[in-house]
Amino acid sequence: MMFRVRSAVPEIVWPAVPSAEGATALAVQFQLERTQWLPPERLRELQFRQLDPLVRHAYATVPYYRERWRGFYDPDAALTPDRFARLPLLARHDLQAAYDVLKSENVPPAHGFLAESRTSGSTGTPVRVLKTALNELWWRAFTLRDHRWHRRDVSGKLAAIRHKVVTAEADGWGPATDAVLVTGRSATLPISVDMDSQLEWLLAQKPDYVLTYPSNAAELAKRSLARGVRLHGLREVRTMGEVLATEVRELCRQAWDVPVTDTYSADEVGYIALQCPACEQYHVQSEGVLVEVLDPAGQPCEPGKMGRVVVTALHSYAMPLVRYELGDYAEIGAACVCGRGLPVLARVIGRARNILVLADGRRYWPNFGSRGLNEIAPVLQHQFVQRSHDTIEARLVTAAPLTPEQEDGLRRHFLSRLPARFDIRFVYLPEIPRSASGKYEDFVSEIA
């Protein structure tokens, strides 16, 4: 797929003469095209070349690290992987509590403007991060890489249903593309709009690409199948912001015969991993972040093993986030068939609060087989909440009141998916709202 570069000179369309901003973006893409194929050892070496000045800057200019790293960090010694691994982790609650002392006292002027980013996350607990124009540049760079990897025709129409947007249409796909490429139109719709209206809106928009949350894509696909309508011309569903369940890919293929492409990011650190263009695994964006996946003892996980995700943002100098524990879990993957040297995450599993905890301390990632619910009862929405070690609250939105037989069928279905006996308590609601950030979790443990 060829991209048409936007020319900044009137009447000169080929070869295009990009703007200064566009030229910078293209220069970064030129580098990213090459670094993705480097061997893992070389990528790691380059990451530590960038980490050394970042960590020195953090120690010298950030009060939190000067205090917290005392006895762990020697600014006179070269930063090796072993020395780096000894630095204490930064937890989410540390970021919330220590915002003022995590800010750098001397942000390099060349990094550009300062801006505060605020997110409530899925829990509604606010997190603030101070960023620079350089952070924005890398966000845009990885967005462009994602478009290039998946060979999107950016002259098509993009429809986005998400948080923090209004109902609108615009020329262009957004700042990541518009300064560089000639693009088609885009349209946005708030995630708060009811599902039937969302589907009607998509049918009217006739988009080439849809961007939304995985849970929303699944509901749209289910309603499209139920109504027997298709999104003609749709080429791809792009998802973000939530864990992507396998069934979402299957539903989108059934409803619209299109693939689903996922991204893994966090507001605090930007892009973490992008789905590989050759398979459904994720490639860590090593040019922007160093990712560690750690076992309960704090040691790196081997391929096939699951652990806690710890991220260091390589270019965040206004508020360095060094060894930041997101609260996510992921599984390390083996070397990818595509040949890229970028590290592989086989799957992103979820947050610590999405783990089922038994009384003996054992933990599981529950899968309630939500696709099978409608074969038992008319369930429109569902969410499971672990209230105690032996009680799960099944929150349901249904198209009609359930019969005792349907409740019994659902209870048997739920119990068949659980590793131990639980008391399943049904709670019927008119709607299960999304979090303040627009995200939706189908399982939450109140004791995890």
C-alpha cells in the first residue's frame, strides 16, 4: 500500500515537499523501518544507550528518585542491565501520591512544550503525568508505524467510537497522519451513545475502518448479526484500551468478514506494543519503551510464562517513569515468524483486579464463555464481580425477565468455567455503565 505524502508547497504534489513537521515524522519512520529488523541483542544495546542519560537525568533532577534510589543507584557507574534491574519499581499509587516530587526540576528545553495528561483509568482513580512535545512526537510516530505495518489505505474513511470525543466529521484522520499524508475523512461518536444508535451511525457512515474498544466491537458485531445487517466496505476493525478476547476477532469475522487489529498502550507511557502485521502477537515498541515482564520473584519471565508488566518510557524527561508497574499482566512470546527483532508479547492478559482469587491463594484468569450465554438466555450485557472467596455476583442486562430454568442454566454454565464451587448471585440492571475512561471490564475481583 502506497502512502501519498502531503506537500507543503502549493501546486507541487510530486515529488511532494513535506512541511518541517512532516519531514521530521518521515525521518523518524525512516529510522523505525530499519530498527525493527535489528537483532534483539542490538536493540537492547541501543535501549541502554538511551536509558543511561535518562536515568542520570532522573537521579539528578527528580526529588523522588534522589531519595528512593539511595543505595540502589551509582551515577558514577555505567548503567548495566543488572544495575538497572536493582532499581525499585514505581507503582501506580506512587505516581498518584508523589506527582509533585516526580516532576523534573530541569526539563531540557529542546523537548518542547509541557502538558499535563490526566487519566482516570478503569478504576476511576486519577493519575497525572507531565509530558513534552517529544512524547507527542513518539505517539504520532508509532501511530504511523501501525498504519504502515497493516497497509491501511488512509485515503479511506475512519470512524471512531470512543471516550472524550463528540459527534463530528472532519477532513483527515488526526494529527499523526495529517501533517504527513494525504488522508480521507474521519467521523467520531461518543462511546456513551446507545448500541443501536451506534450501529445505525456506522451504517450511515459507511467507513473503511472502525476504531473502538474491544467490548464495544463485540456488542456491535452481535447486534449486526442479530439484525442481519453488514457494514459493507469495512476493511478492518481497530481496537484499543481493553484486553482483546479471542471471541471479538471471531465475532467481527462472522459479522463483517474483517480482521481485528489491536494495540497495547497506556496514557502514562504511550504505545507499549502493536499487533504484528503477520500474526496476532504483539511487538513491543522498543524504540519508545523498555518492557519487562516479571514473575512473582521479580525475575524476567521466559517465553510462554505470564508476569507483571513493568515499563520504562525512554523519552520522558519531564516526568521520568522508570520501572513503572502498570498493574497489567502479559505473556512473553517466542521470536516472531515475521523476522522482526522487536520483543514479543504473546498476549496481554489484563489487570491484577481481573484475577479470580481462591481461598487458598490460587489465582486464575476466568473465562465465562460469554458467546454461549445467548444460547441459554437473552443476555444483552454481563459483568461478573468476585465479592468474596466463595461468592460471585453476576450482573446481567437482559432483553426479558429470566425464567428459573434459564437462571439454573446460566448458573451451571458459570460454574463449569470456574476452578472451584462458588455461590452465583444474580443482579439485574437496566444497564452496566462503562468506567469514567470509557472502558469496560467483564470480570472484576474486589479481593484481588
